[in-house]
Amino acid sequence: MDQREQAITFAHQNKDRFLKELIDLTRIPSVSTNPENAADMMKTAEWLTDELRKRGCKNVQIMPTAKHPVVYAEWLNARAEKPTVLIYGHYDVQPEDPVDLWRSGAFEPTIEGNYLVARGASDMKGQIIAVLKAIESIQAVGEFPVNIKFILEGEEEIGSPNLESFIRQNKDLLKCDFALNPDSGMIAPEIPTIVYGLRGLAYLEIRIFGQKGDLHSGLYGGVVENPANVLCQLIAGMKDSDHKVTLPGFYDRVRPLSEQERSEFTRLPLDENFYLKGTGASKLVGEKGYSWCERATARPTLDVNGLYSGYIGEGSKTVLPSYAMAKVSMRLVPDQDPEEIRQSMAKYIEMNLPDSMRYELIVHAGNPASITDINTPYVKALASALETVWGTRPVYKREGGSIPVVGHMKEILDASSVLTGFGLPSDNIHAPNEHLDLSVWYKGIDSLIHFFYNL
Amino acid sequence: MDQREQAITFAHQNKDRFLKELIDLTRIPSVSTNPENAADMMKTAEWLTDELRKRGCKNVQIMPTAKHPVVYAEWLNARAEKPTVLIYGHYDVQPEDPVDLWRSGAFEPTIEGNYLVARGASDMKGQIIAVLKAIESIQAVGEFPVNIKFILEGEEEIGSPNLESFIRQNKDLLKCDFALNPDSGMIAPEIPTIVYGLRGLAYLEIRIFGQKGDLHSGLYGGVVENPANVLCQLIAGMKDSDHKVTLPGFYDRVRPLSEQERSEFTRLPLDENFYLKGTGASKLVGEKGYSWCERATARPTLDVNGLYSGYIGEGSKTVLPSYAMAKVSMRLVPDQDPEEIRQSMAKYIEMNLPDSMRYELIVHAGNPASITDINTPYVKALASALETVWGTRPVYKREGGSIPVVGHMKEILDASSVLTGFGLPSDNIHAPNEHLDLSVWYKGIDSLIHFFYNL
């Protein structure tokens, strides 16, 4: 029996203890948004540092931020040619509300058949424990094969307000070859999933100003340009009937999807029914020439997120508004540049704005998309590990949204992220009776063992 | 000296007393919006009934409504072939705020050179007194030449909430040949003005519904139609680049402007500068083929008055809204029908709405335009009277807004209104230091004397 098999055996022999440890961890109500749980946040951080020290980590620290601390740890004694993996996780959880809908308490972990029911079981204390127990299993039978660093934050559920500056301030400490982010989950219990790309976001606010003040439409309706009508014309012109964005140069830097990617996408169960069910829409629409999954995850979009002008209360007011505003966001794909997209929007507005009007363009977000080549050794190591355990090739997926930490790691540390995880869409994360499918979770531990050996 | 000349002489000999009576009336703070002035409202109504009784009126009544009473009076002893004129007025005034900006108290009438400064001096106690003193002057020298009825409301400054039902309930009492409405004023002190047309209003609220609830744009951006984008497309398509409304059949019933009207409009000082100054816009726009004045008063329009969708607070929220709303109003001209316009809007939306969307169309207002033929004997009687006094032909003007009472009188009583008055744009109505130009006012009394004799 080689070391890898011995490690797997160790994991199988210790599965009940592993679960007990996860139950211990989920018992602590580390709700980051609730100031009353500040002590619980610290208790969770301490639980993790104890565990990391048991795993032989060095330089284990609870590092303060403006709000909740980051847990850092490292083990850097692998052979020189071995890579350094930065393992990301968050130890905070969502609030338990609505409390009444939990079958037992959110922080009273309960086994129900094949499931562990507890807040954080799936998102993502279960994922952190899976990594830690994979490491323990390997250490139990020999030397750990790669270098590892941990960055476990306590603010993910409140939007990671201090994470970017933390990474920036600890750039050298966090230096790595790539990042493992086990927060992205699986599409279905039988489909191991690798997320290798995330869309970026350019979120702009367009403000159109007409005459100085609001006017009475009876007195002046017919001789002044109306900023609300003008705003509607501008927005209407931003997309064509094929749902292509018409801003100048919008697609210039879009990296075409490779044949390999498009072929992998066809294996995903993200068909029309999936999106119909997920959106509650009576009918879907989208950019000509692309599949549903490509439209939602791998193609750029443009959507109005907010619209305001004039009088919006009950009834009527015959006002000619002097001002109109739209929040318009574009999901970006590699290699679109948020600043270039802002410029393109400004150019479009300038070309089309009547000269009686003035505009302002506010940037609320400008994050590029991120992508990891699925042919790198790190992704291949993970893919092979997942296939070994599940007996099926993992699917490769892009996500339609952004995960800020992935962008920060790319930008600040120049580290690509490989995203995976063993949570399921049916786990009720952020909802009552959050749970973890334990058979999937145990397979996850096994596959992480393979992953570390594969690197 | 014929009776007419004698009446004019009487008016000139009694001008100081006439002014004193106006000062008495403006001393009463008949602010309709302020519940504390309820007794003052009644005091004003009583002041007027006393005066009407002095003028020999019969059936003088203070008739209650849900809020402030209507003063009614009649004198119907003219020869059988003579018309019955329904004289409209309102005895309520705007609040005095901002109090500090008045040179003396709003209800402490002050003579400043050629002006009477007081709340209501111009709008419109001065106009009511002008009519009453013209009547007194005629009665002082002989029999009154026509039948008259008075309807003096106390709620004009709060939107006349009870006037329509009052007119409907007193339809027979208010029966008349036409209505004189001296609430519309003059363009300039040397330009006597007749208003013979008012635009109508179709005020609609368009609600567009997409998928059931708001969605996260990261998860689903790219596969669902966005109701805010769709609403903008709909609104953008409602007008073309010549500022013509493109709703189906929108112009079908528009009565063309006669050569006479267009020729009269050229005498109005309503040029580009007038509207630039009035609107504070840096540039004007409007429907191709029409003058500024025609665009603002005699052509139909379409304007967005309110626009709402999604997130409109500070910063950003990456929401795909499930709902978008626009308040869209159209100023109508004769003979457009508000209900047909609503149907046209519904048809337009149905033709252009993506089939993943649902819509609602709410009617907030639907009032037809009103117009009085400028060649009727009543308008000619007024025009001739004004020309006699001012030595210049009056201008004929349409107003861009609606005056609900004019519409109600037309609809319920089948009575056209002739609008005039002796207030000026510079009178600061609804503002501090409202005032009345007394030389214009005295000319107004003279011209009303001529008007009654001309009928």
C-alpha cells in the first residue's frame, strides 16, 4: 500500500472523528454581521489556530483587521521544486434568521440521515475541515508533499470589507504559486466541479441633467428636451435586438471561448430548464450564437440595475424632470478592461447626448474578470483527483458573478485560483436548515488527499 | 353721453373706493390649504355675498362642499334674447410663505407707487373685484344688459377637489351660455390677452413586470430580459428624432391649427428667448414644423414624468429588477380623446413588449383639451372691449396646461369658457410680495364694462 492509499485508509478510519470535529466547529455561532457574536468570531479563530498548530503549521497567527481577524498559517517544508498553495477559506457564517424555520437550532448541529444540519456546515466550515482533515490524513502516514499557506477570513458573509487591504499589506507573506478556493461547490452530487473563471463587473451610474430645475409640463411641455426620455433613448441604444451590446469597442478585447471550453460547457446541466427554474422567468432571452450557460457565465452582459427620474410616488405629478439617473452594470469576461469599458460608455453617451444636456458617469465597481487556464498543472492535479474519487471527469465551469478575493489574489499576488468544493446547490446555504451531504463530503476529503499528492 | 360712457365715468370717479374695497378683501387671509384659516374662508365668502347682494343679485348662497364653500349668486332679469354668463372665480389664496420675504405682511395690503402689494391682489381677488365693480358701474347708470351667474370657489389653490362634483350636483342651477373666467391674465401690460384654448392631459403609468422576483445579475445576467431595459426601449420608441409622437394614431384626431390661429400666434411674444428664459434650458427642442409657442401650447406632447426600477439608493446593488415603472403624460389638443390615447398606448406596448413580460397601464388623468372658437360672439365681445380700452387688438393665446374647471364646464354644462384677466406675469403670484398693477386693473374694469355692453 503506497502512502496515498494509506492516507485514504486513515481518512476512512477516522471519518466519525472528522465529523465530530466539524460538529464542534459549527457549534460556534460565528455570525460576522452580528456585533453580539464578536467573542464567537474570536473563539472560532482560536479553534482554527489550535487545529492548524496540531497540523504542524508554523507562524500561526490571528491577524487583526478593522473588523474580524484573519487566521494565517503556513507549512513550507516541502522539497524546493514543489509549489506553494495558498488555501483560502472563511470561518464566518450567515445569520440564523429566520430562526423559527430551523428544525433544530442553527448552532445545534444535528445528524439527519446522511446530512449534517447546521449553519456553516456547507458554507464553508465543512469545506475548511475537509482540507484540514485531508492534510491530517497525509501527515499521519508521511511527509506532506507541498508547501501550504492558509488565509482564513472572518468577513466573507459581509462582503470582505478588509480583505483586499489585508492581502495588499501582507503581499510577501501570502506569496504563492496558486490559490485553492474550496468555496464554490458542485453542480450535483455525482458531478465533481471545477470553477476556472469568474466574470468581472463594471458598475456605472449615469446621471443626465437637463434644464436647471423641474418644470411644469403644462407650461413647457413641447419645447424642452426631457432628461428621462433622453436617458431611455440612451439605454435603449446600448443593446441591439440580438442582445449584443453596442457600446463602441465593447467586444474588442473579449477572449474567444476555446473549442475545449465550449465542449466542456456542453457537459454542464445548465440548460434552458435550469435557468427557467432558477430565474422564475416565463421565457429566457440572450445573445445570439451562444448557449444558455455561455450567456450566463462566459459572455459579457449589460443590464439596468436601477432607474430614477422625476416623481415616483402615488398618483401623478405633471413635472418635467431636470434630472434622470440609471445604474447600469456590465458583467465582463477576459480580457475586457473595466476602465476601457467606462471610457466606451462615456464615448457612447457623448456621441448620443443632445447638446442641451449634461452628464456625469460615476464608477461604483470596476473589476476585471478572472480566469485560470484549465490546462495548468494545478487544475490538472485537481481534475485528476476528482476523477479518481468520483470515477467521472469533472466538469469545468465559469461563474457568472465575481468573487472579489479571486480578483485580489490575481491582481495583488499574481496568483490564479482553482475553485472547487463539496457543497451542493440543494444545501440551503444562507437559508434555514443549511446542511452538508456527508457522503459527498467524505469523497471530498479523499479527493483533496489525491490533489495534494498529485501536485 | 350714452350709458356706456356714463358707466365708464362712474368707474373712474369711484376708483379710489374700488381700490379700498379690494384692500378690504385682501386683508382677509383666505388661505385654503391652512385649516387655521377656516373662519377666514367663511368671512371671505360672507364679504362676497354681502357685495353680491348689494349688486342686486338674487339667490345669493354660501353653498357647502366637503371642504370650503362655493359662493353662488345670479341676476337673471335681462331681456329674453340676452345670453347668460357664468362668471367663475376663486376667493382662496396661496399661503404667505416664505413670510420673511414680504416687505410688509402678506395680509397687510400696501400701496407701493402704482402697485397694490398683497396676497391675492392679482390671483385673483383683484380680478373678482374688477368684475363686481364693472357690474356696479353699469348698474349705477341703468339696467344691467345680460344675465349673470357667479360661481366663486374656495379651493382653487388646493386643486379644486370638490368643484367637479359641485358642478355636477348643481348642473341646472349653473346652466349658462358661456363662462367668463378672468383667472388667466395678460402677457404684458400693453397686450390685452384672450385665452381660448387649453391642452388636455392623458397621464398614464406603465408598469412592466418580468420574472417573479429580483435576481442576482452575477448568477443570471445574460439569460433574462430586464424590465428596466425593456421599459427604456418602449419609451425610446414613443417619439422619433423630429419629436413626433409615434404611438399608433396619436395625431389622427388632432384638429389642424387654422391659418387665423397661426397668424394670431405670430403676434405673441412667445419666442425662443421667452422659453429659454422661462425654462432655464441651455437649448430648446420641439416638434418639426411648428413655432415655439405652438409647440408649448397648441401641439400635443409626450413626456416622462417619473421613472423607477430596481435599486436607486447610494452606491450599487447588482440586482436584475423584476419590475420597472414609468409615469408618462401626454398633453392633448383638440380633438384628441384621452381614452383613445390610452388605447393607443396599450396597443403600442402590446406590439412591442417581449413575450416574457407582462404590463399594466394605470390612468392617473384623462382630460380632453378645451377650445373656444375665437369667432363666437362672446369672444368677439371681449376682444372688442379690450381693443376699445387698450387701443390695440388683443392677442389670442392657447395655454399649454389644463384648467380643470374649464373642462368641467364644457363637459357637464356644455359651456365654453372665455379666459382673460388683468394680472401680469411679473405679479409674483404664489410668491412673496404678490402685487397688482393698478393702472392695468383700472383698464380691466373699463374693458369689462364694455364687454357686458357688447354682449
